[in-house]
Amino acid sequence: MPHPWIPNSYIKEILMRELGVSSILDLFNDIPRELLLKRELNVGYGLPLTEYQLVRRFNEIMSRNSYSFKIPPFLGGGMCYHYVPAVVRHIAGRSEFYTAYTPYQPEISQGITQALFEYQSMMADLYGVDVVNASMYNGSTTLAEAVRLAVRVTGRRSIVVAKNIHPEFAEVVRTWSEPVGISIHGVSYERETGQVDLAEVEDSLRKLKPAAVVVQTPNFFGVVEQELSKISEVAHESGSLLIVYQDPILLGVLEAPGKLGADIVVGDTASVGSGLNFGGPTAGVLGIKDPEGRLLKQLPGRLIGYTKTLDNSEGGYIMVLQTREQHIRRERATSNITTNSSLEAIKAAVYLALLGSEGLRRLGEAIAGRTQYLVDRLSEVGVEPAFEGGVYLREVLIKHPDIVKIRNYLKSQGVYIGPLIGRFYPDLSDCGLVCVTEMHSREDIDTLLELLKQFLGVARP
């Protein structure tokens, strides 16, 4: 029987069958039928509002008492503003989840171990891989763990990293790699599309024979990498692994990296239930495509499994892999992670179960539609995407000589974009990121465009 914590299960149908009713209305037979309302309530704005729309409308009304309502920020650069449904925080706030630490005795922690098992299962399905652990600290350190994993498995001491991944992620990878003798080699991006330069990747693989190639999609510029299958092919020809960093919330519209040839996948739960939290905490997602069984025993962290009693009468959840030094591995541990972000992982499981595959697809389409609307209208206000040949999703790198003044002006109007990326890429000092998510309405984007038009003095069409 599905667990009641998983809203997308068939619990409703099972309960109705057990109760012997064919309709929910059968539970209200004591109410005369003529008193039952047989139409939609005539409330609201002529159509059902989503939870976020309702919260936002409420805040708009309440804000009249103090200050004018500000539109959601267009800030991005790795941490984007997504909505966290109230039920996610409500379930995660239950005492058995909220106060629980590592389940050292899983036999008496079946609730949390089942929740982590469901997290692993949903994430593995979403990323198209065989196994996802439960879990890591955050996206950046998980990427560093993935690099160390690739080095242990292949025995090679160099890594090729695309220069268009998040520069702070790259810095964390470097911090974790250089002290143990792992060399990092960067490969450039195409000036027309913003994608990683495939020819340079092939050349680096041929010359260096690295442990792995690291790419991110959409990359730091917001551009979707469209050659993952080809990168996987050339990486495997040289005996290297492919590591792909990808945000889970976008996998409703993008193909799973595991299905495109990624050996190791990495992500972060900030967008799927954790929220921004001033930059953390979140949970790091780490999964492997491992048909030959090479990677599993080198996977850091822990895995939750399901087993049955000898007579098959009962089932239970256990920790089947514990590679941390504070468990049984000691000096042979594959990671010095002393705990993990279980609460954030459970939030992600609740979020994904709540939306389901169809909800995640519709959410991705909403984000893609908003992104394309912004890209299509930028030229009207005298601003252009930095990479005209790139396919953007959620974040758009815009270019203008006065980008610093533009950002400051928008800030003075209560509208926030950013970050400016000149501090990471001196050759892109006239560029800044703009992030659009399901939190932004068409009117929000129009407000941003109108302010840009005002500042730049572009004539109205």
C-alpha cells in the first residue's frame, strides 16, 4: 500500500475501495442532495488561482498598508527564485523529519529511511541514472565529490572542465582537487552560442586522457548544452567519464543527462523544495550510471535500500552502503561528509511527489515560455542576448555597454537583476544575468522591459 506521505500515490482510490464507496460524495449521504452545490463556487477572479498566485495577491493587498508591492527579483547566477508549496514545509516540519539526524539505527527509523528511499528513487528516475545517493551537502561540493569519484574509479589524475560552468563551482572543484594532485584543465565556450567548444573538448581528451569531462546544462550563461551525446561519445572513446551538472527542476522539459550518456550526474535541491534560504542549506544530488558496477562502491555518502524478512512476510528499509568515516569505513572512507542534508532531501521528495511528472513538465514549459518571451522582446528595448545563437532556459545573459548603470537604475526602481559577470569573465564585462521562473508573470517581465526602455530612451514602436 502506498505511503500517505506521497500525494501522487493511489491512496485515495485504495481508501475508497476499502470503505466500499464509489465516489467521495457517498461519504456525505446524510446531506440532502438538493442542498449540495453542483457548480463551481463563484469566487476569486473567474478562474482557479494557484497557491502562489493566491499568496501573491494576498501580499499585494496587505502591502497597501505599508509599502508598494515589489515584483519578484530577476536574480540568478546559480540560485534562482522558485516557489515552495506550503505542504512541503508542513510535511518537512513534522518532528520525525525536522529533528531527526542520521538514522544510525534504521530499524527504528523506518519513516525517515523510507522517505530517503523515495527521494533516491525519484531523483534516479528524473536524472535517468541507476543510483542516486541520499544525499550530499550542496551542488558545488557535490560536483567536487563527483570529480574525486571519477579519479578513484579511473586512476587518472587530470580533469577537463568547461569554462562556462558556474565559476564558483569550478573554484570549489579546484580547491578539492589540487591539494591531492589532481590537475584541472579548462576548455572554452563558443562565442556564437555560449556552448562548450566541442572541438577543444575533443582535443583535450585526445591529449590528456583525463578521468572525466565536466559540463553544466543549462550552463552559467543560461545556455542549454545541446551536444551532450557527442561529448559522451568522445569522452568514452578516450576512457574518460562524463560528469553533468543539471538543475532538477528543468528536467521536466530537458532530456535526462543519464539518457544522453552522462556517467555521473550532479544537482542541487534549491529549486525543488529547499528554497533560497539566503544561499543554503540545500541538498546535493549525486547519481551514477553504472552498468558495469565500477562506480557504486566508490560512491560517497550513503544509500538506502529495501529488503524483506527471510519468510517474505515483512519489508523494511536499511542503509545498504555507508562509505563515511564515522560509520565503518574509517580511513578508507570515500568522503569526509559527517552528515548530510536529509531534511532538504525529504523536502525535494515531497516537492517532486506533489508535482508528479506532468506537473514538473508543465512547470518547465512555463519557465521556458517566460524565458523565450524575454529573449524575443529584448531587442525592442536596445538590449541583446550575449550569445545570439544560444538556446536559453530560465537565465538569459544580456549585453549592453552600460550594464552597470542599467543594474543600478533597476535597483533604484525596486527591480533586481544580476549578477554582473565581469568579475568572473573579463571579456564579458558588459554582460549580466536575468533570471525568469514560474514566479514571474508576463506583467512582471513587461515591467522590467519598460524600465529598460525608459532608461535607454528607446522610442516606442
